[in-house]
Amino acid sequence: MTYIVIVSIVLLITILGVYMVIENNRQKARDAEKRIFNERVKDITGLYKRKISEYVDCKLIRPKHAPKFNAIVSNFFVVQPHNDENLDRLEKVSELLLMQIGSELNKCRNNDNLELLSEQLFLFAAELPSTGIAYNKPFYTEVLPALISRIQTPDSYDADPVDQDSDIQEEEAQTEESKSELDNPPMQRQTADIAN
């Protein structure tokens, strides 16, 4: 009987030890996942905020609007759960916004019209929510992509209307001259035609 009690106690201690080791490993795995998740969030938000800071430095975004732009990534997890699906959504939406601004910036540099893009970004910032709780799933899945798509500038920059009018008048004058040359051949040729 004593032998059975001792074996049972040793067996219970062994089972308890194995359970403690397994539970400890699970906790380490959860901590590692949290750490990886938090590092990824930090990387995404850090890259996004650096790019916004660059746009502020080049006077594309007004300094007073930088916090509103940064609120897009800062408030993402205010009312949304911390999971990989939401983290992927944060990454996609921040990349989408940065890519849209970058492509429009390149287009406006080619057109020499950065003021137009600055105005578009001003209107974009005005549409962003002012409270953290408004940064919810419908905002990120429906509202924000629609707002991002509205950050567009014309493909080509048209000159001032006055310059356009003068260009049109010059083209018309050239067209009239070429028509009159076709209708009225030079004098030498007319003289040669009459002589024949």
C-alpha cells in the first residue's frame, strides 16, 4: 500500500512538472506572438509617420494637419481587436494612402503644380474624423478608401486661361496665314501663269 502511494505521488509530481513546462512554453509562445505583432505595428506606424513627416517638411501637408494624418494609424486599434487580419488591413490602408500621395506627388512635380495636391490633401484632412472612436472598421473598410481615391489631380496641368487664349489666337493666325498662302499663290507664279 505504501508503495502505491509513493508511486502515485511521484506520478502526480511528474504530471504537474510536465504541465508546468508545457504551460510555460505556451506563455512564451504567446509573448513572442505579442512581441512580433507589436513590432510589426511599430514598423508600419513608424514608416507611415516618417513619410507624413517628409510631406510636411516639403510643405505638401500643412504642419497642423500632420496629427490628423497620423491619427489614421494611431487610432486603428482604438475600437478594433488586435489580430492579424486587422494588422493586415492597417498595413494595406496605410500603404494605399502613401502610394496615392506618392503617385500624385510625382504627377504634380511633372506638371509643376504642387499647390493643387496640397489643396487636395487639405480637403482630405478636413474629412477625417476628429474623435478616436470614429476610427472603426466601417471607416477603414469603406470611408477611408473612398477618401483616398479622391486625392487626385488632373493628368496634365493646363496653363493659365490667358496663356491658353493667346496660344489659341496664335494658332488661328498661323492657320489663316497658311490658308491664304494656299488660296493666293505667290506673285511670281501668278505672273508666270499669266505669261503662259
